[in-house]
Amino acid sequence: MGIIVANLFMTLDGVYQAPGGREEDTEGGFDYGGWQAPVSDDAAGAAIGAEIARIDALLLGRKTYDIFAAYWPNQSDDIGATLNRVPKFVVSRTLTDPDWAGTAVLPDAAAAGRLREEYDQVHMFGSGVLIRSLLEADVLDRLHLWLYPVTLGQGKRLFDAGTIPATFRLAEPARSFPKGAVSLVYERAGAVETREMGA
């Protein structure tokens, strides 16, 4: 049985919108597209590249798919070669004929969960709405947060109203990078428990 890993580049205040470029996603009047590069470094980039090299299949939500499909088919570097080579799946109720070669459409999070029966490592990038759906369906195996030392005060956030209560455990040692970014890999650890703090 394989695993589904959600990789999300996120600010300290929980924003994941448009890390890669100014025009990547301006929805809601977002002014800070491209916030990741100034707080990234070679070590963080190498770690992201190593994560991408593990991919056996790529899973995306519809909006992230549109962003990726407009850019990555024209890239031939190591990351582009990997993303263009692996099977791609997009969860959408409206997309019927995907342009990116090797892409299939899935109807919902439950169908995405079944990809673990075919692939060892199914990775996601971005796709916050889909991440929440996968968490709700309990088919997301790992949540890999790439946390960057910047706050934006606006933008799409992963954990907002409607987030399901859950407890997580650290699945790998945390890693830090020279410009202050941190890599945190979590797995679900069950329901939320409550009790009084001791003296």
C-alpha cells in the first residue's frame, strides 16, 4: 500500500496562495504572489527537489492543476522532467479533457485515496481545498509543511473555518534551512483529546 503526501509551501500565518510567482494566483486581490523565493535558499531548494524525485504519481486540485499545466509541460529541468513523466491525476467535477499529457480526472477525494493501491508515493503540491477534502475523507497519509519565515495577513489559508479536529504526530525529524524555512512532516494520530494542564 502506498501513501499520499501533501506538500504545502506556507507562511507563518498559514497562507499558501501563490508562492511561486506574482501572477500565479491573484484571486481575492492577492498582492504577494512570489513570496517564497526571497525566503528560500539552495538547501531548501535541494530538499524540495529530493522530495519531487520520490514521486510515482502527481495528484492536484483543479486550480493548482491549471497553474501547473500552463507551466510545467514547457520545462525540461529535473523537476519538469519528473512532473511530465509521472502519471498525473486531477480531482475535478468540471474538467473533462485535460491538456497535460498523462493526466486523468478523478471525481472526488475517495477516488484519489484509491491511488495508494497503484503507486508507492503519490504527491501533491498546493491544492489546499483538496488537502482539506482528503483529510476529511481520512485518505491523506502525510502532511508535509514547508514553513517560511514571512507573514502576509491575506490570502488562502489551509486551516480555516470548517477544518476537521484532528491530532497529528511528527513523522520525520524537523529540518531547518539557512534562511529560516522549516520542513515539518506530519501523520494523522487520531482524534483530539483534551485534559487540564498539570501544575
